[in-house]
Amino acid sequence: MSSANINHNISVLKIWVDDFWAFSGKVYGLPNMQAHCIAWQDQYHGHVNGLLFAIWCDVRGYRVLSADNLQQLNTVIVHSHDNDVAPIRQVRLAHSDKSSTDYKAALSTELAAEQRQQEAIIQWALTHLNDQPLDTNDGNDKDIRLQQTRLYLHGHIANNISDQALKNGAIALSKDIESIAQRALPSV
């Protein structure tokens, strides 16, 4: 690979990482989205950055996720989570006083770990771009634009939740998340 190609790839990586981080902040800040993301994480052991990535791909029009590569993405996310994000999050959660300097420092460190996780996701994504359009079933543009989000959410539910009551709760939450994302499409 030539140095020009390497520099181009580094530039694309930086642009995508920066855009994904900024986009995530906007989506996470939408009304009710933070609470839904935390519920996805805490109640259903979902990964917020995976969810935000699927929404980002749909909104930006990047065709990355498919049923064939969803497990590969999850492997990247779980590795980053287990080896970087989760240990730092445990330190932060050990601080009961959210106004303390130690809590704020742990939160800042955790956010840096979340950014590293997003960079790992983007590095993976750059090798899995798909030029094929997603299937269109009903002609509703907003539904079409959220197909990867739906795939990510329902893939997690199908592969990680066996209890039917939990599964039903996760399905209801996923519909709420999709609804928030649909209303936000023009604004993010």
C-alpha cells in the first residue's frame, strides 16, 4: 500500500471517528434516549456504542451491518468493553458521590475508553463497507434508513436474551429506541 493510500485511510478513519463521536453525543442527548440506552445496557446487556453505531450507519447511509457480519462487530465491541470500558466503569460506579473529583475523573476516563471503543468499531467498519442497498419492504424512507439499527437491536435480542419476559421487554424498548431515532432523522 502506498503512503498516499495509508494517509487517506488515516484521514477517513479520523473523519469517521470524529463524526461518530459527535453524532453519538447528539443522539444520546435526544429526549428519552439516554434513559433508553442505559436500560438497553443495564437490563438487556446491550452495548450503547453498538446501538449508536447502527443508528449512525443508517443516518449517514453507510451500509455496513448485515446478518453475516453482526457477530464480528459484537466481537470487536465485547473485546473493547471487557478489556477497557468495563473495568473503568466499575471504578466510576464505586464512587457514590457524583460531585466528587474522583467520580468526575473516573467519568472522564470512562468517556475516553468509550471513544477508543468507537475508534475500534470504525476501524472494523472501514473493512466491511457494503455498496449494496438494504432491502426495502414498505417504501417508507425512515424505515429503510433504520434497517441496520433494527438488525442490531433484534440480533442482540435473538442471540443474547432467552427469557421470554426479558425478550418482550427488550422488544418494547427497541421499538421506543427506533421511534426516537426516526423522529430525529432529519435533525442529526
